[in-house]
Amino acid sequence: MNAPKLFPALQKLSDQLSSQFDLIPTDRKAQLDKLASYFSKKYQISQIPKVTVICTHNSRRSHMGQLWINVAAAYYGLPEVDTFSGGTAITAFHPRAIKALRVLGFEIITEDAINPAHQVRWNPVMTPYPAFSKRYDDPPNPSEDFAAIMVCTSADEGCPLVPGCDFRIALPFDDPKAFDDTPLAAAKYEERGRDIGREFLYIFAQVKKLFGN
């Protein structure tokens, strides 16, 4: 059965980003290949991979990473991945990150609350995914047999051990928060969303080759 199509804007952006893998440095690709190997091995033993994307506040990069993993798997027609995100502290899914993801093509319905569960979709037929800030070890995040992807340096340094994970990797991205309240804020958030998308699309392009599905 064919996977549901992505929203048109996300499909178009994924086409563009998947043609830009040459922008990823060689040493960075070496790290990304390790994660591709992890996903491939899970698929090969008929397991659904589980992954928690972790940054300090679970407000920006971790949500972007989690959502792009789903898009990348769908884009390459690969089996599902159970994705989660978390932080070392609880804040909220940041409005600037939400706005950037909407511009990039995600559908996000926001409720009024201090830390609301935003309803996110990347294809028109899926059940909306609830995205909200939580600690990396809070439910519904997994407690065993999952990959932990550290997407910020401070979380990587402050959380050297992630209990229960069977694979841990540091893939830091620059924090768009540095541009908050500047004229560059919107552009930098969108740039970071594209950077994260490009790298996760690269990962699943390699998974497609390794898994051969």
C-alpha cells in the first residue's frame, strides 16, 4: 500500500532538499550514516524504530527534528518510525518554530494554553500528532530500546547518559533562538528547519539504500 502523500508544499521542499545533499559536510555525513545504519538494522529485524530527539527546552530544534524524521520516512516510502521529543527542562513549543514549520509546509493547529499540545500533520489523511514540551524521560516518550538524538550541545553535555536508549548520537544544530527579537528571526528559524530537514532526508535516503525496501 502506498504511503499517503505529503502536503504539496512539503513534497516540493523535500524534493529540493533531497537534491542538496552535497551541502552537508563529509564529517557530518559520517555521523548521519551511523543513524541511518541504526534505522536500517531495526527495519531488517522487522522492528519499528523508536527515536527521541532531545534539546534543552524541547521548544525548537527537537520538535523540528522529530517532525522531519516522519516526513523523511514517508518521502522515501519507508516503514513508520515512532518519533518522540523531549528536553532536560519543560517550556513550550516555541511560536517562532511553529510559524517557521507552517511556512515550510506543516499544518499546525494551536490551542491557547501555557504548554499546549499543538496538533501537527504532514499529510492530509493522518491523525494529527500532538506536539508539546516535555522532559526526555516523561511519558509518552519511550523508556527502553530507542535512539536518542541530541540536537543541541548543552543537552548533549548536560545529559551524557540517556537511560534506556540503545543508541545515542550527538547531531547539534545552531540554535535559532540566538536571533529572537531581531529582523533575522523568521529567516533563521526557517533556515534551521530546512537544515534539519535536509539532514534527516539524507539519513533516510541512506536507509533506503541499506534496507532496500
